[in-house]
Amino acid sequence: QGSEGITTAEVAQHKDAKSCWSIINGSIYDLTSWIPKHPGGPQAILQICGVDGSAKFNGQHAGGQMQLQILAGFKIGVLAQ
């Protein structure tokens, strides 16, 4: 991964419980370790593996500070422009 960021194609390769990356609001997150811990159940995270999960995340959490802080801990990069 260069300074240009991570591509959507690269994120798409991490699309299941073994390796789950998601794009949320322009940043890339590795959510693999969070799947079994998610209070709303693993399925909510599994739905956004390998894709842009912004709409689902924002729809569910609507800028909640706690959720944003947890999410920040999983950030691995930004989306390539």
C-alpha cells in the first residue's frame, strides 16, 4: 500500500470473516477482529466486508461518538482517489 491509499479493488479482496475490510466515509478499516465482538451481532459487520459500508454504518450509528471512537481503532488507511 503506497501513500496514494488503498483501492476499492484491494478492499474487495477482504470480503469475509477471515479478513474483513470495509470503506467507511473514505477511510479503510480492518474489522476482522470486531466481527465476534459487535454488540449488534456479527452479521451487521459481515454485510459490509469488502465493500463501502458508509450508508449502513451512518444509518445505524448516525455519528455516535462511542461508535466513531471504536471504529477509529480499526483504521488501516484511506481510500485511493
